Amino acid sequence: MGLFKKFIDKIKNKKLAKKIEEKNIENKSKIYKVKNLEQDKFDKGLKKSSNKLSIAIKEIAKKYFEVNEEFFENLEEVFILSDFGVSATNKIVNAIREEIKFQAIKDPKLIESIIIDKIFVYYIQNTDVDINLNLECDRTNIILVSGVNGVGKTTSIAKLANILKKDNKKVLLVAADTFRAGAIEQLEIWSERLKVEIVKPEKYGQDPSSVIYKGIKKGKDENFDVVICDTSGRLENKNNLMEELKKMNKVIKNFDSSAPHEKLLVLDATTGQSGLNQAKVFKEIGDISGIILTKMDGTSKGGIILAIKDIFDIPVKFIGLGESLDDLAPFDLEMFITAITKDLDI
Ligand SMILES: Nc1nc2c(ncn2[C@@H]2O[C@H](COP(=O)(O)OP(=O)(O)OP(=O)(O)O)[C@@H](O)[C@H]2O)c(=O)[nH]1
Ligand SMILES: [Mg+2]
């Protein structure tokens, strides 16, 4: 039995164990634990990826009578087209190759479970899969959100605020994207819909750090649980961006040297490898504590999550599975792999 299958079999027990563990953690420490969503949500949001990957794997399994080098080349192509990235593809295909040799399997139709198993093993190896947010109950937690233009920062902030608010957290939004026309109004609309307070600049072009200052001060003075700061994603001038982010961090640290407690980088799953390369700049500029991977529902290339592991090696904490407020899910590896391989025979 493969590792992933064993894992799936254990899920029921694990879920129970998790509940008990959560209860213990709740009692012992005050670290915030993100609650998992249902498998349905993952299945629906990752349908395009599942269709593409499963159909392609089934097609090559049908095409070859026997597992040979050409079969592996085709498999590599399937992974590349699913945006796994070159490095993850090579490592996973090599692991499959070795396993097949070890088990002396000849029939391509028998290797679907090995494929899934090796994808799973690849992801969990040497990886920090901790998706919990570093939020504590007895302080004002500060989250700084960054990322390239249009990746879904503001929408994800609203979705995250929605999750936290449902969990009875007092949330404050800070509109520190003073650059793009309409950015402030966009966050303001969300704040009205969510019924959460917002701190915004007096005018566009205002120094974003001054808005951050105002926001954190209000957050601290009025005992907010979480302050989420929206930032501008302009990349035209790397030095400007670097200076701007440095200054924001400095302002935040003046209030609390342990903050920002989370620095979340937002990545758009539909932009593929080029989008990831662009986002590397943010990793170069400052340490990132977690990734929000948006628009997974809009791509058939869900394998991008493996490329992210390679390029960033930072935990994906949330994935965006649609445009509505409830479409942000804490990342769950088992649910993710189950969803993208839904149509395979394991
Ligand atoms: N389908 C889908 N659309 C999403 C998701 N997340 C965000 N979007 C859409 O992506 C578009 C851009 O989202 P924004 O939140 O404005 O992105 P941003 O990074 O704040 O953009 P800038 O402020 O211009 O840098 C919007 O139309 C969102 O509805 C997602 O998970 N799935
Ligand atoms: Mg925005």
C-alpha cells in the first residue's frame, strides 16, 4: 500500500486526533489554529486541474503497452504542462522510475497510485507544512500582505478578514496601497460588507508608511486582535519597492519588535512560472512567512504548488478557490492531492 493511500486511510482517525490536539492547544497556548474546510470545496475549486492531470495520465497509460523510456518522457511532459516546474518534475519522475523498477511493474495502467504517492512524498519531504497563522490572543497581531499587481491581495485580505471575523476576532483593515487609483475604495467596500473598520489615507500618493502608522496605532489603542495591511504591488522600480517595504516594517517594529507577525506573499496560480519568477523579487526583498495562492479555480495547472515549493520553500497557508468571500481555504495537502487526482483509480 502506498504512503498516500495509508495516509488517506488514516484521515478519519487523524481528524479526530486533530480535534483533540486543537482542543489541547486551545487550552495550553494561544496560537491561532486555522480550521479546515470540507473536501467538496477543494474538489470544486480544483476541478480543472484534476480533469487535466487525470485525463493526461490515463491517456498515456492507454497509449503504451509497457512502461518504457518514451512513457516516462510523456509523463514528464504531462507534469510540465501541469506547471509542476522542471525540478519537481525531474525528481518526481525519477522517484516513480525507481519505484516501478523496484516493484518490477510493466503495465502502465498499474502505476497511477505510485504517481500519486510520489507527488505526495515529494511535497512533504523536508517541508514546513505548517499552515497555522502566527496569531496570539493577548496581543494586536499584525499581518502585512504583499505581491505583484492584480494577484488578488485585496480580495484575499477580505476573505481572510471574513474567516477571522467568523472566529470572533476584532479585525482592522489598513489601506496602505496609496498608489493605484481605486485601491482604497475597493478595500473600503469590503470593510462595509464585512462590517469591519478600516484606516485609509487622506489622499492617493500619500506615504504608505504613514497609513500603516495610523492603522497600527488605532489597532493597539483600541485592542484589535488582528490588523491586516494591504500594500501596493508595483514592481516597476525594485529599489522603490524595497525602500517602501523596509520603511513599513520599521514603522511596524517601532510598535512591536516581534511584528509583523505574518508577512504573507500573494501569488496568482494562473500566471504560471513567469508569475512566480516575478514574485521572487518579494522573497529577495524580505522574509516571507507564508503564501496565499489565489485563483486555483481558474487554472488547470494546479501542479504549480509543487513549483512554488521548489522556488520559494515557504509554506502555502491558504489557497483561493473562487471569487466569493468564502472561497479562501486553509491549505490542506491531503485534501489538495485527493482533489487533483480525483479521477484516477487509486
Ligand atoms: N477566480 C478567482 N478570482 C480571484 C481569486 N482571488 C482574487 N480573484 C480576482 O482577481 C482580481 C484581482 O484581485 P485584487 O484583490 O484586486 O488583486 P490585487 O492584488 O489587490 O490587485 P492590485 O491592488 O491592483 O495590485 C479580482 O477580480 C478578484 O475577484 C480567486 O481565488 N479566484
Ligand atoms: Mg489591491
